[in-house]
Amino acid sequence: MADDKVVILGGRGMLGSDLAIACKKHGIQTNVLDLPEFDITNSKHLKQALASADIVVNCAAYTNVDGAESHAETAYKVNAQAVGQIGSIAKDASIWVLHISTDFVFDGKADRPYLETDTPNPINTYGKTKLAAEQLLVQSRCPHCIMRLEWTYGLAGNNFVTKLIKAAKTNKTLKVVDDQIGSPTATTEAAAVICRLLRKKPQGLFHFAAAGYVSRFEMAKFILEKLNIPVDLKNCKTADFPSTAARPLNSRLNCDKIKQLLDKPIKHWQQPLEQFLNQLSPIRQV
């Protein structure tokens, strides 16, 4: 591992930026690539990026869930087609690929946390393109690991936490859905796990999320209380918020499989989220 050359695609995004920091802390040498100088849909850029790589971590993605409905072709090129090309290049060069996927490959109708062996059934374009990426990577037969994440938040990007705080600045009353259930997962925690996987190079599909589950409403309540933001928070249903893309109600992922590869227990969602909120201390002055 010490001599392996690791390339992080999408390295300036929410997860990629935290992964680059985590790799540095662990003494893992990385080459961080992202827009504008690197375009994952450009075959020439991909070949150049992977030319001297031993390991590729793909954090790049088109993540605008609603936008993907009207920009399906772009979403497919970024989320799926490019991953297929990565797999093809990696197969020929024996490069190990770690690809980031999502809980959105499921329809959210199960009454329990999803296992890696459960059959995917995405209900929006974003989820369909992410599932296609998984399938193309498997079909490429390159050495690979797919890691599905859910409800991620971090400093370098828009997410539920930052959107909620922004909304709380201008609204005295907020409505948040109480029928979407999942695990708020810090990108710092996901990055630490990825560093562990880089040393082990496991093969196959793994789920990772913070321990415990919570509704979006209860998560919002936790955030606003910790930041002491005086907002009248009301609960509602997903059906009350018509959106371009459908959202799965159950985003819970069963993480028993990946636990066997980790040397530390997975933290409960509250601890990393409170640490994240402490980093946002200037925003407390809402």
C-alpha cells in the first residue's frame, strides 16, 4: 500500500475533499483530480489519469437528484458511462477501483435496512444512473469495490444540514418530512473507512452509514437544538412536498458486512453530526 499510487476522481467534492485530507493523515499519497482541469466524461482525461495509477477512488458524480430528471443524458454520462470506461481501463491495467454509490439504488419500500444482496429498484433517474454504474463496473471485470453511502454531509458541498441552516436564517417556521428514514453520515467518517479499505483492497459490494437511524424531521430537530436556532419546526409527509424526482422513504442500509473489515466500531450518527455542527460555529449567529 505504501508504494501504491492512488488517484481520487472528484477530489474537490464533498467526499473527495475529505478523503484527500484523510489520505494525507494516513500517509497515503494521492493525485486529486476534478473539474475544471479534469472531466470524467472525457476519455482522454480518464486514460491520462489512470496511466500511472495503482488504485482509483471514484467520488465524482452528478448528484443533483431533481436536475437529473431533465438532464438524464448528462447524468448517465457522468454517473454510469464514465464508470464503465474506468472499469475497462482498470481491467487492462490491473488497477483496483473503489467506486462510491448510493442508497438511491433502492426504492425505499422495504420495512428493514437494506442488505447488499437485496435487489435494487431505483425510482428516479439519479438512482438508475448510479445502479447502471455498478452494473458496468461489475461487467468490466476489473478488480473493484463498490461502497454505497447514504445521507452524506460535509464541509465542501450542499447537503441537508447546510440547506436546513440556510433556510432557518430566513424562515421562522420550517416544515421537514418525518417519513424519510436513514442514517446521517459524515463524509469524514466515510473517508476514514475508505482509507481502511485502500489498505485491504476488498472485492465486491459494501454498505456504509453511521450507526442508528432517524427521520429527516428528528435530524432537523437535533441540528436546530444544537445550534440553538429559534425556529418553529413542523413535521409533514414527503407527499406534501411534490418534487421532480421521487425519493425513497427508507434509506436504511445494513452495514454488518463492512464492519468485519473495520478496526473500530461505526459511530452513532449523533456524534459526528455534533462535531460537524461545532465546525459551523459562526453560523450559530443566525
